[in-house]
Amino acid sequence: MAAVGVDLGTYKTVIAAARNRGIDILVNEVSNRFTPTLVGFTPTNRVLGETAKAGEVMNAKNTVGNMKHLIGRSFNDPAVQAEAEHVTCNLVEMPDGSPGASVSFLGEQTEFDFTQLQAMLLTKVKQTAEAELKNSVELVCLTVPAHYTFRQRIALNNAASIAGLKVARLMSEPAACALLYGITRKGELPEETEAPRYVVFADMGHTAFTVSVVKFTQKEASIIGMATTTAIGGRFFDSLLVRHFAAIVQEKHKYDIFENKKAILRLTVACERLKKILSSNPIGALNVECLTDTIDLSAMLKREEFEAMIGSQIAVVHETIAAALAQAKITKAEVNFVEQVGGSIRVPIVKEHVQNFFGSEVTFSATLNFDEAAARGAAFQCAMQSPMFSVRDYVVRQTVSHDIALRWTNPAGEEMTRVVLTAGEQFLGKKRSIAFDPALGSRVSAIYANPAQLPHQTPEEIAHFITPAEPLKEGTEFNQLEVLSHINLDGVFEFTKFYVRHTVPAAEPAEGEEAPAGPTTVRDAITLPVVYTFPSLSAEQLNLLRERENEMIAEDKLVFDTLERKNSLEEFIYRMRDLLDTTLAEYVAEADMEAYKTLLRDTEDWLYGEGENVSKSVYEARLSEVRVLGDAAQYRFDQAEALEEAKKKFQAGVTSIVELTRTQEERYEHIDAEAREAVMSAATAALADMTSRILAQQAAPKHAHPTLLSENVDAALRQLQLLANSTFSKPKPKPVEPEPAAAAPEGAEAAPPTTDSPMETTDEGSSAPATDMDID
């Protein structure tokens, strides 16, 4: 089972996976390390990622992006209405009050909410990961902005479920970067007993600038401060450039390109490219051919001119950093490192302002990949929760993004009191228990403590329940309710358990017994129905949406296969038409040539006329029809080429066999002349026969079906080789061994051994060479 981390960006989505004892970024079908966050719709199918991006300009009204900022929001939220400027499709209000996209799909005007649209993008993520990993993908860790509300997190969980994915964790982008930093730098981080390392992550993405302050030790990291602004980011810089060049077009051509969505898209793409050029060069050129039907745009821009456009807006960089440090309750002098993250952090003026804030005493680092850090951290988190991987332990703790309070009102609707549950530095996952004395039948609600910090029209209430209307046990008095709750590691609030504390009066003592000390308190677990303001979709709703998504996946595959068959037919027509005039000209009978060319021409005309949009089976039938003569001609050509190669191979093989029959090598000296002659005769006869057959085949018309195939020649050679091998692989006869000497009669002395040189006998009866020796 794969462990995949996904950084869902506004502009692009990055996919990472744990494999090869590390984390790899997965490339998509065009080998890009990121996939455009776009979903498009056409009259025949939907298109996702790269395909949607390729058709964005021509299909702007039916291409949807920006899911990250629109999922789980209210349509009437001013921020949603502001995002409409950056969405090329029409936004509509869905029945539940959320925003949706109205697009033309399969010839009909269709509305999709952004949970469905996000699910479509996650389907593309799943397909990309499975294609790269060659394995099924079910478990993923998704990154989200730290300020996401519970409604947005629940909607994203629903989207993943619709796409057939199980979310291991919804992880904030700063937490993902902190986890990657903590694991990869663990060896250099301080021990628990030492002073912690304070690292500031300055992350500027496409639509926001987020600063997080993280306290690191070797065992864990704690995000102790965070601040975000959407007033600056990559999209803000692009918008400045677009407005600048739109003013040039207005002045020069008296044309307002903001009335032309296609022109705006073309200009935006060019401005994105120019922004990147100016990040590494002092001057850059912008060229847009066919900005409109009658306007081409060409201009130069200096970096200082671009920075002048940004002007005082860059001050929010300092303000955001200061806010994060204030929340963390540390000064900039206590910061040890500043890590720069996010694609837009590359803009020189942004880097300069971050560095100017901290001065030269702080170490600035870019060791984490600007674009891939969050995805890699998410993949680490997913691997930690998968039983298939072993990852070094490291914990990232994050404070809650929105404080939660508990409020209860009496049956008359009067608010009695409220208690803040998550005040201070409470981390995600920490359970909270609170006991209070509500009246019977009171309404107890979990609410946002600071609703002014939330997106517009976010309901204040998160969930509520009603306390028991009467004592649960006869003879007891309902006294106190204990509530256990927490914000889970996905950042979603939950009521977990309820207890009632009963006061049991002291029983009357029996005659002669000592009176009891007094009433006792009993703690009993109870079940109370909780109503969540934005619950997860029901199993039935999820199943319906999942079925619809699977239907669209099947439709997408059918359209892809149909297009593939159409392209195959078109490619075959073009290729065969060229071959008929060149290599295959002699391999088609003259009587068939003109008819076949006419068939190809008629099929091509049909393909661009009536056959422009037909079913897969029709294309397959047409392809089968035109392949009959073409494949036969190609087969005859291939056989002629193969026969020539087989002829050379046969001749070389026969030559080797003949040489073998004449060899005088020692290992073959036992093969008699008769056997050798038999092999040679068979080889020469086969060569003569095969040469005759090959010449006859080569003399036959090339458009006729061949009577001699290359396989026949190869088979004849194998038969000869088998004969030669069976003859020359016979083992040598074993040499004749000499008869053993007769045994000496019993009691007789054995004859002394004979030697080639004379021997002398010593006193001990041993033998020694007959040589002179000096004796001392």
C-alpha cells in the first residue's frame, strides 16, 4: 500500500510518495513535477489537470479552478465574491448555500458544488500516483491552510471519500514543512534538556503569505505562532502586471481587455512568465501574439518598475512576521533560522523584506524545496501512519486555529454562561473535560469564541446537544454534567463523551445501625444526540456521489479510448498512403492499388466529416476495413526483408556445418569419415534446395502471397544443426585399460620396483640414488 502526500495548491498540486527509502515527487503524464489545479468540461467529457490547462484559454467558461478557496464556504461571503474575479466559469449558489460552478457538460448546462469539483481533482491525483507507483493508492495525507474552518475541513474529507481515498491526516501546510525540517535535520537539533531552536517559516504561495514560528527539539516540534495574509502572493503580483499591460493596451489600442476573458487568460500566462524572468534578471520582455484577433502585444519591463508597482503593499510582509512573533511570544533576536518556502518567495523584493526584518544576525536558509516541501512533509506523515513503512519518530504539535467556547442556554432560550475551551496554547488532539450545572433541558453549544476572525457568514455554532429533561435515575437529583471534547488531529471539533454526576441522598439507617456520613456522588456515562451544524455527508449521499464520480471516470476512459482509436485510424491512413508510393508500391497488385487509395481517401474524408464524433466501435470497424489490404502488403514486404536475412543466416549456418565435418580437432577425431560424409551431404543438398526455393520466391511477383517464408528457412537450418549436433556430440570411446599383473605366490617376496635409473641399497634396505655423498 502506497503512502502519498498531496499539497493542494491554488495554482498547482504537488504529489509526493514514500519509496526507495525516501520521499519522491511523482511526475504526471507529461513528466511535470506538479499538476495544474484545474477541472474542465467539454461536450464529450471532462478533462483534468494538464489537459484542462491546455484548453483553458479556448474553454474558459467551462474550466474551473480555485477549489482551495471556495470549498466549504458560503456563496454570499464577500471573499467568495472577490474570488469570482479569478474564476473564469460562472459561480452559482447551490441549494445548501455554498458556491458552485455552472458549466456546459455533455451538451447540457450542469452545476457542480466545489466538493464534487475537488473530488474530481483528487481523482486525477489518484490516477497520477497509481500510474507512477504501479500500485493502488488509497491512503493519502492532504495539506490545508492553517486557517481552514471545520466546515472546509469536513468538505475536503468528503471530497477525498468521493474520489475513493482515505485521508490519513489533514495537515496544515506549516505543520508539513515543520515535519520535513524536523526529520531531515533531526541530528543537528538540540536535546530536550537544551535550549530549543526557533525557526521561522516564511511561506509565500500563489494567494497568501503565511509565517509560522516553530520550536524544535530532537523529539518534537511545536508551532507556537502563526499569521497569514491574503493581501500579497503570486497572484497579487500577476494582477499588478496584468493591470499594467492592460493599461498599455487601452492607451495604445483603445481596447479594454478585461471584457475579453480569453485575452485576460493569455495575458496572465505571459505575465506569470515575465514575473519569473524578473526574479532572476534586471529586465524582461513580454510578447503575446494574438492577444485578441487584431492586437499583438510586445513590451519590456525593468525589475525596479515592477517593484514600484508593488509599492507600499510590501509592508504587509513585515506586519505578518511581527504578528506571528507576537503570538509566539518571542522576539526576532531569539530566532535562530529563517526558512523560505513557497514559489513566490523567489521574488527578490519579498526576500529582501524578510531579510531586512530580521537583520544579519539570523541565518537565512533555503534548504527546503520552495515548491515541494509541504508535499514531502505530508508524505512523511502518511508513511508514519501506514503499517508498510518504518519512519523515525517525530511529532509536530500545532495550536488550534480558532478558539472554541462552550455556551449553554436554559429552556427559555436565555444564555446562562459560556466557557472558552481552547484558550492559550492548546494543541490539536488534546482532550478537554469540563463539568457544569446546566438546568434540565438546556441547550449546550460549541461555538467559535471569536467569530469576527472567521470567513463571512460562517455560523457561530459548531454543534449542540440538549441536556436530559429529567433525572436519569429515580431517587436522584440531576446535579452536574461532564463533557469531554477535543479538536482532533485533522482540526475538526468533536464531542466525545458525556457523564452525569448524580447526588444520591443518604439512606435512612435501620434500627440500631449507625447513620451514613451523607449523600454520595455517582458518575454515569450517558449518550446524548449531537447535532453538528456542518456534518459530514451521510453514507447514502457519499455513495451516490461516489457512483456518479465512477460513472464519469468510466466515461472519461471511454472518450480517451475512442480518441485513441480515432487517432490510430488517422495515423494509419497517413502512414499507409506514404508507404504505397514508396516501399509498398510493388507489394500491392496494380488492379488493387487504385481501389485501395480510393478507400483511404474516402475514409479520410469521412473521418473529417461524418466520422468526426462517432463511437469507439465505429472507428475500430473502419480501421479493420482499411487494414486488410495494407496489412497484407506490409506482411509481404516484411517477409521479403526477413527472407533475405534468413538466406544469409542459412548460408552461414551451412558453411559452419561443412567446416565442422572437415575439422581435425582432437575432440572430434573419433567421428568416423562415414558419419562426417553423411552430414556434409545433407548440408550441401539442403543448401542447393533452399537456394533454388529462395531464387524462385524472389523471382515471383512481389504482390503475390509468398510461398516460402523466413520461418521455413529457419526451420530447415535448425534441422541441419540438429543432425550435426547429434553426430558430433557423440562421446569419445573410453581408452582400453591394461590387464592387471598376476598376484605373487603366498610367502614369496615381492619383486623390487624397477626404475629408469640405477639404484643402490642402504644398510636399512632403503634405496637411494647412485651418487657420491660426503660423510662427516
